[in-house]
Amino acid sequence: MSPTHDVIVIGLGGMGSAAAHHLAARGARVLGLEKFGAVHSHGSSHGGSRITRQSYFEDPAYVPLLLRAYELYEELERSTGRRIATLCGGVMLGRPESRTVAGSLLSARTWDLPHEMLGAREIRRRFPTLAPAADEVALYEARAGFVRPENTVAAQLQLAARGGADLRFQEPVTRWEALPGGRGVRVRTHEAAYTAGQLVVCPGAWAPGLLPGLGVAFGVERQVMHWFEPEGGTGPYVPERHPVYIWEDADGVQIYGFPAIDGPGHGAKVAFFRRGTGCTPETVDRSVREDEVRDMAGQTARLLPSLPGRHLKSVTCMYTNTPDEHFVIARHPAHTDAVTVACGFSGHGFKFVPVVGEILADLALTGRTAHPVGLFAPERLRTATATSPAPSASGGVR
């Protein structure tokens, strides 16, 4: 029997919708399968905003991918007319030796990115909302800003459908298998079984269930995003006056935040970075406790004295972390002829969404990509996951 599609994409969140878009744009017959509805809030691609930046403290190796992502975000906006990226500038704050500052400076210098280094007095002069300690500095990047995750996913799904992709929602995958003899893959849902020459798996927090044979010890974390109405109103916090920011304190605790991007009444968003609790998609607690709000307000007030003001709302999401906090983007090591995976984005992946879609299309259709993705090979994590299940010919969610 001939495959019914060229490529099946499992998961249509940020990465999966990007893959479906780029695959369809290249003429592939694409089937996209999503457990929930389009542009949902059950995973990691919601919350109204995500920071985007190029002076990347995580590793200079990410910078070429970021440069391409910026180009592709512009293309998304032109192609769909949706508001996606706003470059309002950003500051990476902390002591000079902190990872947030020193790592950002390393990437900026490695790739000759435009940037400025600001002392505490200059930070307070330029951005009166911020009150850093006397021994803190910041790297300022004018081309930092934020992207809107829901608009991004919607735009990519729009273009995927325009390109002929068959996108099916509310149809969770129960199992997938690589067929013997290089005959492609079979994917089962409660509705049907589908075959294709290639499979792209973008599972988000469902990675442990859908990729049991990958050999990566994923850890899923519950994270909380908060919105506060600043004392005195949002005027000083509008994007024209207030940057995105990441602040690392002397104890290594990081918070990140945004301007008041949606006008009066919607507040300004702030959150801890990687200060979550372990969970699974089935057990994640979607309620937010009062002590969590107080903890966030107290930490925020140390840098932005007027921000905590009045608490407006809090929303949960999930990070899916790898042991080294770098991504997994590669051919599946047990199924190199038919299966491509993108997962473990560890809380800092959304800004890469459009370029990851381009990479996944490359890998699924040609088996290779010109983008630098060596850092993201799953084999690097094998020594840390000796107790993980051995590679198998299938993956499923029970």
C-alpha cells in the first residue's frame, strides 16, 4: 500500500505548526495531528508574549539560528498580516560575572552584534522603571523584544493550510511505528491509522510518552506567568519606554519580564525562569496559589519597585527540559531514514520557532540541513541517561 501522505507531523504547537508550514510550502503532502484545538493553552505556546533576543547567554552557537528566525518572523508577518514581533529593546541585567550578563556579552562579541554595556546609573537614567543595585550592569540590545506565540502559531497554521496541509485537531496520537524495510511510518489515533514516508514529532511536554526510545531523560516542569498592574498605571511600561528584561540576582535567581504590551488594564507580565515544579501534562496543577503570587511580587519589587502593584492574573505553562538545557533537533537515532524529532526546548525555544520549522523540513525531505544543529544531537545525552529505555521501533501514549 502506498503511503497516504509524504510527511506526518505530530503536534501542531509552535514547532509543529512551523514544520507543517515549511513542509507544505515545499510541496509535500502533509498531515498534521494535534491532541487539542488550534492555538491552545495546554502546552508551551501561549501566554501572550515570549522574549526574543540575539545576544544569547545560553551559547553563542544559537546566534546564527536567531538571525534566520528574525528574517522568518518578518516573512510570517508579511504573508499573513498578523502582528508577531515587536523589537522594543532588551536589557540583560546582573553582576558582570553572572551568566546572564557575561554569556550575553560573549555571544554579542563572538558574532559582532550591536550592543551597549550600561552601568547601574545609566540603566536607571534610560529606564526609570528599573532600579538595579550599584554593582549591577546590563547588556542592552536594541533588536531584542517580544513575539506573540498565539499569533505565531495561528499564522503558521494559516500558511500550512494555504499550502495544502491536512490539519486535524482534537485527534491525539496513540502510537507511531517505523515500518520495516524502509517503508515509512504508521501513526495511529483513536480515529484512524495513517501512513507516510516521513514522520516529524514535535511533542512538547508529551515527549516522554511519544519518544520513549530516544534515550533522553526529559524533565517536565510547571511554570507560572504573572501579570501585574503597575502603581501609577502602565504609562511608564509601554514598549516605547520600557524594554524586555532578564535579571539574575546575586543568588543566581532569574526573572524575566515585558512591557505592558496590550494597553491599560492588561498589566505587565513577569515570571521566574526555571523555578518550577516537576509535573506531567496529566498532573500539572493549573491553579496558582497566593504564596506564588507573593513570591513573584517580592522578587519583582527588588528590580521594578512600581511594578508589583495590583495582581491581575496568573497562567501556567510547561517547560520540557533536557539534562543540559539544550534542544533536541535531529533524525531519531533509531530510525534515521524516516523519523525526525524536535523537543526538549527547555524554556527558551519559542524564539526559534520559524527556523526550527525550516530545519525540520530540511531533515524530513532531504535528511540534512545547512543550519548548524550539531549542538542538538540526542546522542550527546546518552551518557547521562543510561537508565532510559532502549531505542524501540515505536512510541505511544497510553
